[in-house]
Amino acid sequence: MKINNLTIKNFRSIEKVVNLGIDSFNVFVGQNNHGKTNFFEAIEWFFTPTGDLLDISFMRDLTKEVYVEIEFSGFQKALSLVTNDKQRKLLSEMFGADDKITIRRSSTYEKGDERQLYNPKTKTWENPLGRDTTWRQFLPTLEYVSTKKFLEDVAKYGKATPISKMFSAVLEKMLESDPQYSAFKKQFSELFGDAEDPSKKTQVRKSIDDIGGIVAAFLQKQFPDCVDIKFKVENPELEDLFKKFKTTVDDGIENDSSEKGDGMQRALMLAIIQAYANFRKTNGESKDFLFMIDEAELHLHPTAQRALKNALIEVSEAGDQVLVNTHSSVLVVDEHTNQSIYKVEKINKITCILPIIELEKPYIIYELLGGSPADLLLPRNFLVVEGKSDLEFVTRVIRRHYKDRKDIQVIAADGDVIQAQRSMNAIEQIFKPLERSIYKGKLVLYLDKQTNRAAISTFLTNHPYIQTNNQFVESPQESIEEYYPATWKKTNIKVKKMTGSEKITLAQNVGDNITRQQFETEMKLFFEAVSKCWGAAFD
């Protein structure tokens, strides 16, 4: 089964998250201490109730019911996994052909140790399955990789680690019929065994018996009835053989995985868990897996983060479900089918979780990258001008007279070079990508006076916020050459006769020689545009 949507109430900082839709691959982003881990631990609590109720209750208020309610899809497939005929029949009668099922774990149900199903026929919550055995058979298997989980937790051979489960399942059957393993057990028995014929005892066995005799002699001094002591060595079981199990990695130097860097260890841990899920699927287990990975980018270089995301996307495409929380833009920026991104934010000590729509994505990525254009090696703001002459002129003026102001980027639309497209066509093309960015409400547009009023009217209608936010300045002249101070000013007739290179040369000359006072008083509207750009710029 897979999670369709879930509701969480009164779990730690989460007062209420209702009907949150969950996709195949899900990314949760948010600042530290805003509740991402609380969200994951609420889901973990649904699967495995751990922790004191006081610790998990919202505002530590035990008077409020804590519950996690999940709607799953894929119930009919999961029903086939229930081995108890009576319970399988009961569930089949309760839900009929429905493929969705809603399950709730609540602090009011036996102190949270019990789950209940919503019966669509009686419209009541019921528990026909008892405690955990049958639930575990048809619920997806949860693999939660928290920041507290280390490589040893999955790679060390132990009672319930993924490595031990994989090896045990494969090797126990194979080894019993393997002639080499049989020969090994026989040789081990001969080496350590207590042969009836003393002459056939090995030197190892004799040495062990000698030690037993010495111990017995000392013991007889305290307990005379004690005749003999023997140390027996039992044939090793598979579990005993693997207690010294180690994982080595060859990345140019082969050594124990524990000696590798944190990034390699984290990646290996995740790879083992993925292999374990795949192993169970290929060996006939049809149960679905739910992967939750806390701070999925932990210890990983951005390139490795992208590789991890691609690997997890493959897992989700193969039928399992993946939830990751992150501070990394790498795990957010790329689009994939069946991917959803959610923002986790704490407001007045209460965690809110909301899906992110496509238009919000640039702002989320901007936050993840530091919340300042400087972190991205980008300017604080953009000033869009009409042509290269404006660009050459104003960049020189800023460099000469306003070095102490915020760094803004001036970009030109080439409107004064391509006369046929002069005005709004060229502006529109350069404007589009900026409008989709974090600069949308900050950039400033400075244009020469437009003779085609219909075109500019259409532009402002299509982008109404430009005028509302006061992000637009129009020159009183049709060209910058007509707007220069008297020393360099040209008439409209002369401007029309100038080539593009002549205009740029003039712009460079004016920019290198104009005084600050001339710019601020004689080209007042151009200075106003630049000032607006500084004023709206990111800090």
C-alpha cells in the first residue's frame, strides 16, 4: 500500500495538518527547528508507537488527543498478504472492492499502542486485527533513516539489520546443501570435537582438555566431588560465522567502510537499504516500502546529492514511496513526474506544511541557497534599459560616482540598435526570464519615451505590478542622446543619422565625463530609475 494523504493532529509542534496529499517522491524543505523531523516522527509513530505521550503531545498538553490518520491506496493487493484466513475474510467483507483504506493511531486507543480502521459501512472506527501481527503483514514496511542512524545500524551483521536479513535469507538455504560448507562443519567438528578414541584427538582438542584438567584440579580443592571439567566447542551457526562480518569499499584504496568519509558512509548506508528493498521484491515479497530520509543531503557533495535523488526517484518509480526532508536546493530544483515539494514552516510555534506550487519554487530555492543574491554571486537587483548606449552610459556613471551603493546589474534589450523592434518587443524578451525569478517585484525598467503608446500600454497591462509597484520610469526624450546634458546633447534629427557604434562611443564619452550633479539634476528621471533600483535591491 501507499500513502494517499494523511492528517496529523497535536503531535509535537504540529497542531493540525489535514489531508496532506503525498506523491511517489516527496521533498520537504524548511529551516532548522521548523518541524520537518517532527513530521517524519509522527509518521514513524503511526508505524511504531514509541516515546512518552507527554513528549509527543502538542505543547505537552495531555488533554488533547494525538493522532495520525493515513489514507492508503493499494488495499486489495495488500489484503492478499494477510495469512490469517478469518481476518482476511473479515477485512474483505468490511471494504469489499474498495482499494483505499483509512487507518488511525490515536493516543486514546490503548495509550497509542493500537490502530483502528475506518469502517465505511458502519462509519465507525474499529480494530478487528488486534495489536501488530496482522497490521505488519499488509502495511508498507517503513525504513526511516534519521540523522541518528549510522552505517553500523544497517551494515553490521546483527539480529535485525538489513545486511543480516539479506544474507540470512539467501545463505541459510544454500549452505545447508553446499558440499563445501558440509566439509567445513565436519572438519571443524574433527578439529574441536571430543573423539571417543583418544588417539584420534587433534592437538587442539588435547590442549583444550589439558586446560580443563588444570581447572578441575584447582576446583577439586574446594569441591572434592568434582571429577572432571570439559570445554566443548559447538559447531558454529551461520549467525556466529558472521559476527566478525565487515564491509570493505574499494574506491582506489580498499579498506573498511568505517574508515571512509562521512559522505561515503551515508551513501553506502542508503545503498544497502535500497538493495534490501529490491532484494525482498525480487525474492517474491510484494509488500511496498516507505522510505523516509532525514536531511538526505547530509555529508554529500551536491553532485552526490543529485545522484542520490536520481537513485531515489528510481526507487519510487519501481513502486515504493520516498519522503525526504532537506536544506538542499539540489533536491528541489529538478522536476520529475510524480514529485511533490512541500514547505515546512513554523509560525507562532506551530508547524505548517503546505505544497509548493511551481511559481513559488524559485523563492524556495533562493532561500535554500542562503537568502541573498550575494550567495549566488548575483547582483542585488536589475536595472533594465532599452539599449547598449544606455548600458554603456549608466554603468560608467555608477562606477565613477556611486561605488558605495548596492551592486546592481544593468542589462540592455538592444532596442536602440534593432530599430524595427525598438521599444517593447526587445524589452519583452529580456524581461521574461527576470519576471520568473526572485527579482520580479524588485527590478526597475527605464525606457526612452515611447512613440508607440499602444505597445507600452499593452506591456503594462500584461505586467500590471510594474506600474503598481512603481518599477517603471519613462524618459521625457525619445533617445538618450537627446537627454544628455547640453554639452553632449543631440537633436532628434542628428540621432536618426547616427550609427549604432557612434551612439555607443558617445555614451562612453558622456559616462566618463559627466559630473554627479549633472546626472542627478539634468538627467533627473534616469537618476530616479537608478535610485529606485537601489532602493528595492536585496540587502
